[in-house]
Amino acid sequence: MSAAEVLTTLQGRGETLAVAESLTGGLLAAEFVAVPGASVVFRGGMVAYATDLKAALLDVPPPLLNSHGPVDPSVAAAMAAGARERCDADWAAATTGVAGPDPQGGQPVGRVYVAVAGPLPEHAAVRELTLPGDRSEVRAGAVEAAVTLLAEVLATTITSR
């Protein structure tokens, strides 16, 4: 499912979307806002590239960041939940990872976590990826993976309204 199809699904359900991004630096938001009419569904997003901003802007618990670092499945889940809450959206998708050129915090280049948070706790999902390629390919792969995970979770849920 493409970003356009995700937005169409959400619009049909009367639901909204937000994003939280780290390594993708705004590419995930751009993927959605490139779709004509996105403003009906897309509420906004946050690029929390610096680790401290994940806590300050997205309410990722500082002890989690201190113990696991910013590239972690629990951090990705917390970023999605934080974006959903901060943007007052029904759904949120998040990306965190290492685009390269060097490893970060013991994580290899290409290690990415994408996450989704929805209206109910059972709508939460996280996926770990090891993406090949250079920096731009890893970032593009992370965007595609986040859209795909969101589409998969939406396909298994009924409307929350």
C-alpha cells in the first residue's frame, strides 16, 4: 500500500496521522504531504534528530534513551506514541536508525526501527530492519518500511471512531 492509499484509508475512516522521525529527517512526512489532499488526514510531525529532542519533543523516557540509546525498538515505539499524543492524531508512524556512513552507539549502518501507534494499545507495532545501501538508500528504505508497517496495521484493525 502506498502513502496515498494509507491516506485514503484513514480519510475513509475519519482518522488522522502524525509522524516522528530521526534518521529520515522529514522524508516520511514528505511522502505523505506529496499526496494531494493530505491535509484532510495528515496532522503533522516532528523531526527529533538529536537524542535529547526525542525526550523533549516526543516524551521518550530519558532512562530508556540513556540505557538503550536512540536506535532501539522501544525508542521507536515511544516516538510513535509521543507523536500521536503531541499531534492529537489517531495514528502515528516513527523512524529511528543508523543511515551511515558510520555505526552509531554500537548499532550498524542500516539498522532501522519503524513503529506505529494507534488508538488502542494493540495497534502498536515495531519492526526491526537491516537495510542495505548507502545513506540515501537506507533513509528511503526506512520511509518505505514505515508506510508498509502502517498499512499492515491498518489492514488488521477496524475504525476507532
